[in-house]
Amino acid sequence: MQALAELLNRSASRHSHLCPRQVLGVRMALTGAQALGLDLPRKDKNLLIIAETDGCFLDGLEIATGVSPGRRTLRIEDYGKIAATFIDVRTGEAIRLAPRLDVRSRALSYAPGESRHYFAQLTGYQVMPADELFSVTPVVLTTSVEDLVSRAGMRTNCAACGEEIINEREIIAGGEAYCRSCLGQTYYRVSAQGMQIFAGVDRVLISAADR
Ligand SMILES: [Zn+2]
Ligand SMILES: [Zn+2]
């Protein structure tokens, strides 16, 4: 087991400060991995974590577990919650951890003499027993582990926009492969300026074809 203080130091060095959410991230990492019987840090891909927010919490989680988006072992479903699901990829076993609802008030009793809530949490979260800190709920994933992880190296091209789609993220509709954007599952729309550029490119292409 890695030492808590060492992990907190490493997490804090990413921020130039240590905050309660980083402590929650580190402690959640240690608690979740232990509950699944997985040693930390991971150098393999047997632990997959789906975190429900970004930010400081995630740094604590990454530092202590060794998971990362780059290694495809950490995904974010941004629900704006300090919570995460830990998945043993080999067995499919999944548990979701979240701070207990009364965790802030409990922290006060673990930081005697500290009346400032922020600092009471910073101290309390480091020393509270894990079962007072987190709820641990066995869960069943609505998407299979195989689909979540998908096969790296797979590639196809969208039947509408032509852009390449990797890692089996295409959606099949009417027998054709499409990217999510072209099926309207998108986080952006092309700006008015972009539309003018497209229109201009179209005119150039059309006039070139006319010639
Ligand atoms: Zn922070
Ligand atoms: Zn497309």
C-alpha cells in the first residue's frame, strides 16, 4: 500500500496546493482498489475507472491508481459529482464510490479545534475511516466493459462527413457507419463564420467542376 502522505504530496505538486477534493480522490482510489482486491498503482489495464467529474478530485484519483485517459483506463462521465465507479476489467465486477452524504459534518469531529470548514475537511478526510468517508455500492454497468473499453486500433470513416472514427465509436444506421456528430449527438455546431467558409469552398468546388 502506498503511503497516503506521499500520494497527497504528489497530487498537490500538480496544483501547488492540497485541497479536500484531492484528498477524496486519493482516498477513494485506495478504498476502491482495495475493495476490488487490486494492488496500486496499476501498470496494466485491469482497473478501469469512470469518474463523474473532472478537476482536483481526478488528480488525486490518477496519482494514486496510475489510471489515465491516455492509457484508456480513465473515463469521465461528467455528472458534476465527486464519485467514481471502479471496474475490474478481468471479472467485470464494478463498484461505485461516493462520499457519504454527511461527510462534511463528520470531518469536523476528526479535526478538533479547527472551526474553518475547509481546513477541517482537509484534515478530517485524511484520517477518517474509509467506511465513514465513502459509500461503496456494487453496480451493474449499462454498457458492457468490452464496449466501454472497445478495441483500440479499429478505424472506419463516417459515411456523412468522411472523418475517421477510431476505437469502435461509430454508430451503425441503415447499414452505414456514422460519427456521433453527424447523427446529432454533438457538443458543437458550426459557427456562422464557418458556414460562410463551407459555402465558399462549395462554390470553389462547384465552379471547378463546371470548368
Ligand atoms: Zn484543488
Ligand atoms: Zn460524420
